[in-house]
Amino acid sequence: MWNLFLPERVPHRLSGYIILKMSFIHWIKKLPYTPLQIAMHGYAWSELVLIIYGLSTHHLTANPIQAMEIRTGRHAIALLVLSLACTPLTTLLGWRELLKRRRALGLYAIMYAVLHVIIFVDLNNGLAWSLLIQTVIQKSYILYGMAAFLLLIPLAMTSFDIWKVRLGKNWKRLHQVVYFTAPIAVLHYAMDIKGDVFHFSGNIGAPVAYGAVIALLLILRLPFIRKFFVALRTRIVFLFTKMAQRPQTDREQ
């Protein structure tokens, strides 16, 4: 059956490879989920699975509550950054499926943010509001975390299609709040770690990396930058198409 799709004059040693490749593509298309969906869901749930495994095997450091708090917060930021990356990567690569995964990544980020807050409020402080207020006064970075979390709540509540219809153009304006939420969340993370971001001392690698990636993603969203990369991608595709057509023209001559 696959021989019908093989071009003429294909070397015999390559025909098997082409048939195998086309069979694999055909099998992938029959899957209920795309490879990107599988990778996204797998990565999103991986941190929770590792936390549960660490708790069950008593390998979640000497302070498991603190470890869970840090890991859920860090994973929330990572997923938030990935959701922000979907549009710029679509601009650069033309991979439209990324836009379909943006909402799921954002909802996963909010899920881990909720877990992060529950662990902090309940497990770490026992729902003692006097202790919570005292902790906030002593550690000002918690205010940045609270601000980021509160900004995420309306985004989660209006992430469904029905709200796009109800809010109209205001829906897009509302969800642009994430451009402020992500840097605030990274600032909260940077102030929480043992180190000084401004003097580049201590354990600052992760927050600096997240901050740099977010800055780059926001720059790529600027209209003139986006237009430049769209034009560049179109030109590259055109050149490759022209190069692929040239050998066929030479053979016909």
C-alpha cells in the first residue's frame, strides 16, 4: 500500500526507511492525544507524582512541608512561563498546536499555585491568622506572592470559552494581566531564596533564569518584533521550498 506514495527512483535502501516513517506518522495520527499533549500533561503532573512518592518513601528532605511549598511554587512558575511561551513560539516556528495548549498550561499553573497557598496557609501555619499576619510582616516577599495569586484567580475563572463570548474584547485585555503576574511571581521566588539577586550571590540561578526567559518572551510579543520574525519565517520557508523544487526541475531538463 505504501509503495503508491514512494517517489520514483528511490534507492532500495531508503524505501524501507520511508515506509517505516510513513507508518509511524499514520500511527501517531490515530492516537487520541498528540505527542505535545502527552508531553504537556506528563510534565504538568510529574511534580505532584514526585512529591507524593517522596512523602510515601520519606525522602522529601528533613522538612517535607517546606519542600512541598517550594516545589509546588516553583512548578507553578515553570508552567506559567510555558503558557507565556506558546504565542512567541508559534510566531517563531509556525506551530499552531502550541496555541491550543496555552490554556491547559495556565490552568495547571494555577492548580499548583493553589496547592502552594494551601500548604503555606494550612500545613505551614495551621490556619492561624495571627501567625500568618506576623509572617507576612516579617517576610515582605509573601505580599508579592499574594498579589500574583490574586491576579491569577480571575484568569482561572474566565479561562473557559463562554467567558470569551460574554466579555468580548475585554477578555483579551483581562488576560493580559498575566504579563504582570509572571514577573511578580518570579520576584516573590527570588526574594524567598537564600541569596541576593541584585548582587548575584547565593542560590539565584533559577529565579534569574525564569526572569530572563519571561523578559525575552515579553520582548517577542512586541508588534514590530513579532512582524519581523513572521516575515523571516515566511522567507525561510519560501527559500527551502524553492531549494526543494530545484532538483526536480534539473531532473526534468
